[in-house]
Amino acid sequence: MKIAGSEYEGRGLSTRFSHGGEWVEKLAAQAKIMGEARMLRDEQPLTEEVSKSIVARFKAFLERTGKSAAWAARSLGISPGTLTPVVAGNYAADAEPHLRAIDKWLESQLMKEAAPKPAGFVRIKVVDRIYGVARWVQQSGCIGVIHGPAGIGKTMTLKAIRSETPGCIFISITTAGQSKLSVYETLAQAVGLTGLKLTSFQIERMLVEKLNESGRLIIVDEVHKLEGRRHDEALHALRDLHDATGCPMLWSGMTNIANYIQQGQTKWEPLDQLASRIGFWLNLTDAIEATDGGKGAYSEADIRKIIGTYKLRITPDGEAWLHALANTPRLGALRTIDKLLRVVAHVYADKVITASLLQSARIEQLGARMADNYERQMESWSERRAVAG
């Protein structure tokens, strides 16, 4: 996006900004500090006093964070049966390698805590649209489909809806779990039917018995991964479960799933029965590409809400640049904004953030060639919106 009136206007992004690798240099410096800040240096002998201090720090960390020793063992890559005696001081074998590993692991956990966190859930216009459809689906008892590009906030919003909806069932389709049986097993686990080794038919019967006329909202995220998989059996299975239980469903994914169901072009069982049960289609791609007074799907107020979660001081031209980035299709939308602001908050928290600085950070984050390409897309989209406006 060109900065009007700037000496850099009209030049390629990689030639506009000279960046000395400030972000990468800072990360390298912090990595060095992290190594030097450990209680136990690699060349330092392990004494009994240092061993007790490492264990004390470990226990204090678990207590403060509310994490379990079993979680820590998984994170460390050792068994709980090994970690417990090491921490208790009665490990039968040589405990030194494990104590050194715990010391380094603790330092990495503390550094992770100190890093800027994602912005989290912010109520903006797109979020309100998803909420509206979710409420309608619950009221009408139908299936609703929300579809749109990556990064727009679908999953984040659906998780918020789950937390606010008693009895809500949330599953996400994985690449490895695209079969009918896998989807049923995931649903069974979500409703507390664990440890089952049954056929698809048997699990379906148990799900119907548990959910029949319960009115529980079933959210299925990443549903686009089911397109064309195994004769569309998983899609038809979800429709069958909806019919048998009366449970409202909210499906979310990329736009290809909406095109696939609506066009119904399949050599297997027709999708007409499925399409007829979908009572609402929320096309978030249209929302992004539509003009709102020539300003796009995300308003300036939306961007300021996200900026506010990081407590950054950003100039008006910086806000305008972020607004353009969020509204340019296929650049990652809110997810991209969040990742960039995490970088900025990590490196430039003590500075006033301008558009120029944001663009420099973008180069360091992506590399000059990719940043140039994205910047040209932003400029093209801004020009199209200006003409449409």
C-alpha cells in the first residue's frame, strides 16, 4: 500500500525500506540470554544445591501455572514414571541428564510466557455475523454453513460460541479423520462416549440415543476436508445424525465446501437431500469483498479493537495500513494482522508504530519478495475499492 506523499511512494516495497534485521537480531540476542540465564550452564558441574534449586523452580512453576506433572513429562519427552523419582530425589539411575533437561525446559517455558500473546477474542462485525447465524440455527433447528477464507476468525468465533452455549458439541475435522467412522468416533468422544471399539452403525445408534431431541448445538469445523472423501459418506452421516436427533448443526470451512454441496455434481449419492436441509449459508468471502462505504468487511473500529489488545501506540497511517491488509482478500485477514502485531509488540513495543515501520516488520517476517507481492495486492485492492466507492 503506497504511503501518500511519502518519498517512498511508487517504489517497490523492498527498495522503500532498509531493514537491518532488527527483529531477527533481537530474537538471536534473547536466545543467547536464555542460555546464559539458566541455573545450570552446560559446562557447570551439577551439585546437590543446584539440583535442589532446579527441582524447587520446577515445582513452583507447576503450582503457579496449574499444570500437572504428567503434562510436564509429556512436554519434556519422558515418562511420568521417570520424572516423578527424579523430582523426588530417589531416581535409581543417573538423574543428571534429566535435571539438566528440566532446567533448559523451564527456561523455554518462562520465555514462552514472556512473549506477546495472540489478541484473543474480539467482538467485531464478522464475529457478530457468525453469532447471528449460530443463534438462528439453534432457533430453527436446521443446518447452517459458514464459509470463507482462512484467517477471517471462523474457528475463534465458533470456540467462543461453544464456551457460551451449554451442551454445545464442538469437533474439528482433521486430515487423518475424514472417514464416516472417524467423524462418528470424534463426536462420540466429544459427548463422553470414550473407549469405544465399535462399527459406524453401532456408534451412530449410541449417538442418536444420547442426543435425540436434546437440542444440543453441534459445531463441525474444517468441514471442507470432507468434500469428496469416501463417496461423501461422512457428509451424509452428519445429515443422517441431524435427521435422527433433531440437533441443530453449524458447519464451518473454506468456500469450496459450499460450492461442492450447492452444485451437487458428484458421481455418488446426490447431495440434494443435504442441500435442502441447510437453512442458512453465510458467505464470508462476499462479506470481505463487498464494500461498506468503500471500506471493506473490517472497519477502522474493528482494527483499533485488535490493536488495543496489544497496548501499542500506532499512528493513523499505521492503522490505515493494517485496515487495508485485513480487507485485502487472500492475505490471511485477521490471522495475518494478529501475527504481525505479535512481532511488532515483541520488537517495537517502546516505539510509536507507523505504516513505514509496519511495512519494515512485514519484510522481516516474510522476506522482501513475498512482502512485495502482498503489498502489490494491497495496492491493487485499495485502488479497486476507491473506484467502486
